[in-house]
Amino acid sequence: MELAALASAAIPDLSPTGVVGSPDDPRDFSAAVVFDRQGSRWRVRSPLHEEAAMRLETELQVLSGFTPGIRAGLPFRVPSVAGAVRLDGMRTFVYHDMPGEEMELEDLTELGGKTPDDIGRVIAAVHALPAAVVENADLPVYTADQFRQRRLNELDQAATTGRIPAILLRRWENALEEMELWEFSPVVAHGDLHEDNLLVDQGRLVSVTGWTDLHIGDPAEDFAWLASSGNQEFTDQVVKAYWQHRSGGTVQDGHLLRRAVLAAEFALAQWLVRGIAADDEEMAAEAEAMLQELEADVEEHGGQVISAAPAVEPAAHRQGVAATGIDDPADDEDTGEGADDDDAIIMDHARSPEQDGTDEAPGGDQSVAHGAASDDSEDKLAPDELAADEAEASQPSEAVGPDDAEDPDDPEDADDPEDAEDVSSTEVQKHAEEQGDAEDDDSERGFSGSHATAPHKQGPPTTALDLDEVRQLDIRRATDPS
């Protein structure tokens, strides 16, 4: 009932007659729907900590940027703030109620009808919002490369926790290093799109909530929740509808879903990091358990495709053989020798089994950060590279001293197959060492850029929403006189 009392304090003449819980992130907000005597409904959101309070303040800035003209052009409704009240230094916001109800993801994907088209149209409309909505609220703006670099930095941070399986770190790094994958046009992205923020009324999607993470970046972020739904047919229908509403059916980003799958998987690492940062071991353990489930799926089936690189057979590669593809007699299947090694590089695969999705951060006993490629895998040469080096080694050197010139009459200079093999193997070993040194240099890279969230403005931008009408009452809890 505390939220009902806060609502009545924020809204003049509001006389609550009932209150029911409202779906929200229980770690961040207390939320409820309050009913009044006039039959109106009001949604109340109260932050539980400073970070959540900042998110609500950010949402206020975003919603103030939705002018009447922008709102009128959207195929859905967005919230509007009716009032606010300050409690213990943090503001609780009261919103006008909107039509529609939340649905579970499984129920939403099985709704059928025009639901896939509705979702595709909604995402297309969000991505077509004017950049000023983000810029005026001082929210993050990323180029495609800045967004990729930000993910690489987050991967480095997640790896330092020692609680993420090495196979997943390498899998994500491979995708992040696939430059072709990140050739996208940045758009205004919702940033927190999932079933809880989509309200459905009579089988139609009518409202979108949760505007705290708006930014300009990768459009694939808003498809991550669908990529993890396990319903590929439904996801494909939504993506088809999205391109139909955005570009008349022309697919402008062939790697959209691959990055969406990566975002869904990487959200587990982000969730782990967040739990560790908040000293919430229950949250961290939950994320770690889901990461282990994902690891098992990748090892058994190869996981969903997240990289543009050619897929390989889904199986753990043997250490020392994975990079060359050369058969090792010691690893013959009949002998059972050559156990799988956690440090083997596991590529992504063409098969896309169903898997559960989640939300947002570190993992296992490995010192695998971004760029720290395995010496056992990357320093070896592929078979065709070996052949090329052997051919090169068989040619005379460009700078040959007088004493080194071959004398056909000298028996010591006669062609000796063993000598040729020695020269070839020496050159190959030298080439591999030089290549390894170069790759080690590349792995010691660091990234910088505007990855942090831009500071919020102290005052909102000029919009059609009159923020002076948002009441600024300051309520303090009574203290015990004793």
C-alpha cells in the first residue's frame, strides 16, 4: 500500500481504491497499478537503489522527447508521466495507465495472427525515430565500430572474472573479430526490448514501455530476446515483417540475426558481471549456471550461428591439431587417447538448436581475455600454408654469398632429399615463430572510446511535455525518536 500512498501524494485528488502488482525488475523497482474512484488506473514505479533511480530519470528525459507529432506517428503508445514524489532522495514516478497486458514469451510467440507483423512494425518504428530523441536526452550514440569496440571491452572485463567457460569467450571473440559482421547502419534502438515491455490487447500489440536504455547503436540489440526464444519460425516472421516495414522488403543487413544471437548469449556474461559488481552472489550464480548450460549446448551441437566464418563439425578440437587440421595418430578414435582440451578453439556451427534466452556479466579458471589467442592454435600453419612455405623454402635465397653458391661438381652440394626436408622444416618453424610474435603483439591491444553512458542533463529538453506539472513533493520517512 506504500505505492498507493505515494501515488496519492503525487497526483492531486487521487483517491486509491485498490492496488495490484505490476511486472518489473524486482531487483531495481517496486511497481504496482493503482485504481482510483473514477475508475482510472495509474502505474507506479519506485526505484530501490541509486542506479535504478537514474534509469527512471533517464526515462523521463526520453519520454519528454516524444513530442505530440512523434507520438502521433508511432504505431503504438508510449507512457507519459503524470506526477512524481521524492522519497529518501529518490523520485517515484506515476504514469498514466496504458492499454494492453504483458504476456509470457511462449504465449506471445504462439499468439499467431498478426502478432509477428505487429512486432516487426513496432521495432521498425523505433529504429526510425529521429536521432534528436536520443541526443537531446544526452544518451549514448555509437558508430558501428564504437559499438563493436565496446563489446570487446566488455568481453575483456567478463574474462577477468574467471567464471566464464573458455569455449564461450573464444566463440564470442571470433564473432567480434569478424569485421564483416559489424557492417551495419546505427539506428535509434530501444535497448531493453522484450516481452515484459510489450503490451497486447485483443491479440494486437498496442503499447511499448521500458524506455530507460534508449541509444543509437546496433539494431540487432532489439532482436536479442527473439533470438533466444527458441521459436525460429516466429523469429523469422518478425524479421521479415521488420524489413517489410523498414525498406519495403529489401534486406539491408544480412547479419542482423547473427548479432542478435551473440547479444542474447553475451547478455549472460553481462548479467554475471552485474551480479559480481553488486556483490549479489545469488544473481552471479544464476548467470553462471546459464553460461554452463550454453557451454554444454555449444559443445554438443555447436550452438546457433553467430559468425560469418565457415562452420566446422561441432566437436571439441584436439590441442595442437585444431589449427592445422593434420591427423594425429596418437588421437586415433580406436585408442580413445587425445582428450578434449578446454583451450581448443570451438568455431560456431550451421546447426541452430533451440536454447533458452536471458538478460545481462565474469568466468572458469582461464586467463582468456579478448585478443589473448591460444598459442597452441593460432601459431600453427594451415596445410596449404605449409605447402606454400615448403615451395618457397626450396627456392634459392635472393641474397646468396659466394661461399654459399652451389657447385654442381661438389658432392656436398648435390641435391639431398634429407637436406631439403631440413631446410623446409627450418623455414616453416621460423615462419611460425614470426607469425606467433606478430599475433602476440596484436593481442596486447587496448581499446578506448566513448563507451560510458553520457551524463544526464540536469534539466530536460524543451518538449511538448510540461515538466513543471510533474509534482516535486519531498517526503521523508519518520525517524524513531529513541
